[in-house]
Amino acid sequence: MEKKYYVIGNWKMNPGNLNEAKSTAKTLQRITPNSKYVETVICPPSVFLYTLQKEIKGKTKYGHQGIHHEPKGAFTTKISASMAASAGAKFGIIGHSEERREGVTDEMVSGSLKNCLKEGMTPVLCVGENERDQNGFYFNIIRQQIETALSNIPKTRYTDIIIAYEPVWAIGKDAKRPASANEFLEIKIYIQKVITDLSNRKTADEVSIIYGGSADDTNILPFLEAGAMGFLPGRASLEPEVFSKMVLEVIDFAKNEGSK
Ligand code: PEP
């Protein structure tokens, strides 16, 4: 089976109101190229999700930012997997560093992942170290994040999960720089090793590993060449022209790969 590429936009807490969200989504749906090789997704704030997926339709699917680790109950402000799915989310961003920063633990990420799969959404599991130390401790962090997240998931479901490598130091407007393609490649190989240790090589090869961290239309080609199966852009996903150029670049790359 041919593997798909993904470009998944994380709008975070943007834009500021529903009208702006509709207008951004409309442009994005209109100008984003579509292809059998690439799945495009946008993850707006949950309060906009239902309206956008109902009114602003197109080839780009919708996803949800964050899924709670419990299926329901007394968790003020939180959104469960079944709520997100019933509001139209096909994907769920799980374990984003901005959630982990607020106290979400690897164990919670594991519950969210399980709930997301149970409700039929594709989880986008975010992993990444806060910093790169000289002794390679960051490898342990990645291993711990993945091992705990997958601890309650049947091995047969691993290939239904997208893993986004998002080094925290490369995310957001204060990031020093995006990761390099070599830094991505190193972690991609390591993630495959961790999954091989948990299951087998074939499964590890089939899991889609994407990159996030200041990715935009000017810098993604080396990541594709290093084996990234797509991207999880934040800021770039709020600019439909930039997002659609990224998608176009991924389509071109995928077509070339497909014809080799
Ligand atoms: C993110 O927060 O997931 C992200 C990658 O953001 P940005 O692209 O803006 O660095």
C-alpha cells in the first residue's frame, strides 16, 4: 500500500473570532491543491470546529486540538474524544508540547491516544525534547514519551497513529531555528527503533512520522528528502497561501517518489 503524506495545520488559539476563522478556512479550502498522495487537515479551536466543518467544506479535513484522557466526567473546560468526533474531527492532536507545558503527562497522553482511536479519529501524537543536550539524553525523552503513550494500545493499531516529531526548541515565533533535516532524520530513525522494539520492523516502517517546528513553504524540502511523511505547521497554517504552497511542494515530491 502506498503511504500517504500529511499536512496538518494547528491553528492553536487563533484566529480571534468566528468570522475570521470562516474566512481563513474558506480561502484555504479554495486554494489548497488536492491530490491522492497528500491528506490535508486543519485543526481550529474547538469552539469553531463544528461550524467550520459544516459550512466550509472541501478536500481539507478537520481535526481537533487536544483530546482529554478521560472519556467523560467532571473536567471543566475539557473536550472528550467522542465530543470532538461528533463535532466533525477526523484527526486529534495529542501530547502537543503546549499541553505538556501545562501539566499533561505521558500517562495522560496515553489515555487520550486510546480514546482518540476508540472514537475513530486518527491521532497525531506529538513527541519532542525541550532541548538537545550533549549527552544524548533527548533520546531517552523520546523513548519515554512513545513507550508510555503506546502502553495501552494494541500493536495492531500502531500504524493508525501519526507521530509528529516536534522539538520544542524549534516551535513558535521565539524558536531559534527549525530543526535541520539531519536532526529530524536522527530522531526518525530512533522512533523507528523504539517502535521496532515494541513491535516489529514492518510496523515501524509503516508508521507515518512527520515534522513540526517552524515548518513553512521555504524549508520543507530537506525534511521530505530525509523521509518526513508530512508536516504539522502552526503559524504557516494560518496563512492559506503559505499552507497551500507547502501542500503543493509535498504533492510534487510525492509524485516524484511515486514515479521512481
Ligand atoms: C506547533 O506548535 O506545533 C508548531 C509547529 O508551530 P510553528 O509551526 O508555528 O513553529
